[in-house]
Amino acid sequence: MASNKMDLLERLEKNTVLCAEGYVFELERRGYLKAGAFVPEVVLDHPEAVRELHREFLRAGSEVMVALTYYAHRDKLRVVGRENDLEKLNRRALRLAKEAAVEGNALLAGNICNTWVYSPENQEETSEIVRSMYQEQVGWAKEEGADFIVAETMGYLGEALIALDVIKSAGLPAVVTLAACCDTTKDGHSWESACRILEEGGADVVGLNCTRGPATMIPLLKKIRKSVKGYVAALPVPYRTTTRQPIFQSLKENGHDYAFPLNLEHFLCTRSEMADFALQAQKIGINYIGICCGGAPHHVRSMAEALGRRVPASRYSPDMSRHSMLGSDDVVREDHKRFLKEWEAVSAVTED
């Protein structure tokens, strides 16, 4: 890494940090990752696909290259019969992310997540199992030069605190984000109080990621911002969640069939909607802004540009003045109006 590169806290002190996530969903859409287990075997099977997506997010404006080690812990790899590949997968994911980070003077983030192992009913035993899995991943991330660690999609405050302790014991900055799937954490804390406890425990950045779209995450972010003193993170999924269906797992097609996780496309936010979210989040004082499952480079570019940045991919940002039907020339606009009128006439006949 370049010696003159600002670290995470220096960047946060100076400006909003933009971070792209959503690697698992995007690589599944591209045909490189199996929905269901959602284990990132692509890191070993098709590293070129991971490398390319890192570069696309980098060009779109992400300042953080997050290693694709989400669900790359021992328990999940055991599910797909690749536990023996655990260290190899983690180290390769970190190295792929580091390649891209160096290219764009971005930060390298190690990544750990909820385990589905932690249980308050069997807290002592499951906590030790979780701690051991986190220690492996965080240890490899530190050895590979991670600038900080993201601990994400935490539903239990108890599990998030274990993650935080492991990260701080390794001497690395910690970004800890909770997945607000219910009214409270799974162990009964309000989201704002959970973030406050994490901050008091030494987390450098606290906040929310995943599960909620922009519309249903913003109200919780306002409470968190008032509750904590330090830096706050917000990485929603780019889906149109509502007060009746506040998380993307609850979105329903035709009012009865759940769209999650394979049929979410018609709930997808536009690039403009994600740009609006970036501005709203910045306005209420969110410091670490990003996007999670479902996010794509075009969303990230629009978010970066909304925050006043010109990024490498901005060279190809839309310019409708050059469009043959939508351009600014009066003749072009008249052609477009005529086309629409003809199309509407044909459609009316077809419907009849």
C-alpha cells in the first residue's frame, strides 16, 4: 500500500467515505455464485470475475475494496464441502481486493459477518465457536494487510460484540453494522442503543447495512445519529421497501409470493433513487455511505456523483443531449414526440 494513503479515520475526518458492497448478489446475477448457500466459491473458481467487479466498483467511486469473505467462515464452507479451502479462499479474496485497492489508492477491508451459529440460549458454547471463526478470518486479514475490518449483517448485539472484540484485539479499526430485520436486535436491544453500546465498546464506525432499502433505513439512521457521538455507516439494499414490507426479505410479488432472493428485480431502485439516498444520508450526518445486496456499479457511480465527485466511470456518465431521440435539438424532440404518438396508436390497435 502507498505510504501516503490516508487511513479510514483520516478519510472520515475529512469527508464522507463511499463504500460499495453487494458482491454476492451481483456475482450470482452474473452466473458465478450459487444462490442458496451464497458461499463465495467464485473467489477460487473464477477469481477473474471477482477481480473485474472490484475494478468496476473502484471506477464507480468506491473508496473501499471489501474482500469477498462474506459467508467465507468455517461453518458455511463446511455446508458446501469446502472447509479445507477455508484459508486459501480467505487469503485469495483479500489479495484480489488488495490488487484493486492499490490501483485506485483505496482502502482494503477484511470482512466478517453473522454466522448463524451464535445462540443466546447456548451462549457460552456458541460464543466460543463464533470467536474462533472470527479469529481465523481477522488473523488472515491482518496478515494480508487489511486497513480495517467490516463486521456486518449482525442481528444479535452479542455476536456483534464478539466480532468487535476480535477486531480490536487484532489492533485494527472496526466498522460494525447491524441488519435491522425486526423492531429490535434479536437479543432485544433497540438499534440505536445497540449502536451506542458498540461505540462504547470501541467500534470506530457503527450503523446499519443490508435488509432495509433506503425508505425504511433512513428513519432508523436518524435515531442512531442522535444516539451516538462518532461515525455512522449506512449501506441499504437498493430495493423499494415500505412500512408494510420494511425489509427486502418481506417484499411480495402480486401480494402473496415472496420475491426474495431470486425475483427482486421489479423492486430494484434506480440509480437516481440511490443518488437521492446518498444525499439524504449525508444531510442527516451519516459518514460512511454505501450500498449492499443488489447494488451494481451504476448505482455507485450515481451515488458518488451525487456527493459531488467525478470518478473514472464518470467519463461515461449519461448525456442525453447526444441521444438521437431525446437530444436538445428541436427537430430531434419533434421526432421523439412523433415516434411516441405513432407507438401509442399502434399499441391501441393491438390492445383492441
